[in-house]
Amino acid sequence: MAWFAKDFITFFKELELNNNKEWFNDNKKRYEKIVKAPFQDFIAVMISRIQKDDPSVAIPPKDAIFRIFRDVRFSADKRPYKVHMSAVISSAGRKNLSIPGSYIEFSHKKVQYYGGAHHLENDQLERVRHAIIKNNNAFNSIISDKTFVASFGEVLGEKNKRLSKEFMEAAEKQPLLFNKNYYFGAQLKTDLLLKDNLADELFKLYLAGKSFNQFFLKAIN
């Protein structure tokens, strides 16, 4: 049985064209029934599956799921609503985004899965760089693994133009030391939302990125 109805996709198509409070309020019951409730149920199942593999992931869905409301305080874009549903599944959920985990996003355009260490503080980034230098062979083995490459391609992340002296020499052998963050991702077709193997496919991606996440979790801690 599929997790989501076709109206989940239709809702976000319409919201993109009618991103205002009046339209949303008129469609609030629809949102709660065909978007919010099934997404919460789905994330609960994903948390349960991941928790069986990693007991530290013991959070309720509400601590994983992001609100649909946009924070427009410092943005020139004043549209009040996101046109997707999203959640981050980790030991801390959305309360601490520096912890490597699984980011899941569903919209009317695509299904997205991301993992890795995206929101690193300066001290965490320094520890990560030292860990990569110290364990460069193990790191290269993780990012060149056939399943990882087939699932995600390459490691993504914003880059520094310069590094301190202690990292510059090592960066000649490992250019990823220039990264400010380290993450990976996959984009899948929207029609996966309407299939009963949605959770299975995302759990495969979780397993494909598991070693990467574990490497960074150990480095950060």
C-alpha cells in the first residue's frame, strides 16, 4: 500500500501557485489529512527502521519533522510556506543539525535524500579535517565504495579558498579538506511517493551512506 495519495503531490503544485495564508487556511484540513498526517506516519516508520540499526536514533517524529512555515524574518522572499515536507533523522533530529543523519524531503517535483555533516561548527570542522588526515585511506575507501558512488556520486560541500598551514600540505593529497561541510545526496522521481516500496528505497540509501555518517560522527565527537 502506498504511503501517500496523489493529492499529496497536487497539494504542493497548488501551494506553489497560491503561496499565501488565505489559500492555505482554506486548504488546512486537506493539508492535515493528506500531507501532515501521512508524512508523520512515514517518518515514524523510518525512525523505527533506522533505530533498529542504530539504537541512538530514539526520537519522536515531532523532533525530526520541520514545520511547513518559512522563517521570512531575514529573507527578501516573503512567501509564508515551504512547498515541500522535510525531516532529519538522527540522534538529535532537527534540534542539532551538526549531527550526521538522514535528511528526507518530499515535494511535487522530486524525492530527495541527503546525509553527512552539513552544519559544522568551526571546532567540529577542525576535528573533521584532522580525522580525515589521520585516516585518509579509510576515508577514501568509504567515498570510493561502489554502492556509495552508485547511490550518491561524489561528496558535496561548500569550499574554502584557503586553509591554514597545517592543512595546506595535506590538501594536496586530499582536496576535500577544503570543504566547509561534507554531505551526499540522491534525487528520485516523484512517483516513488505513490509506491509501496518508498520506505525500502530510502532505507537502502541510509545503508549506503551509513559508513560516511559514522566516520563524521566519530570525528565530531
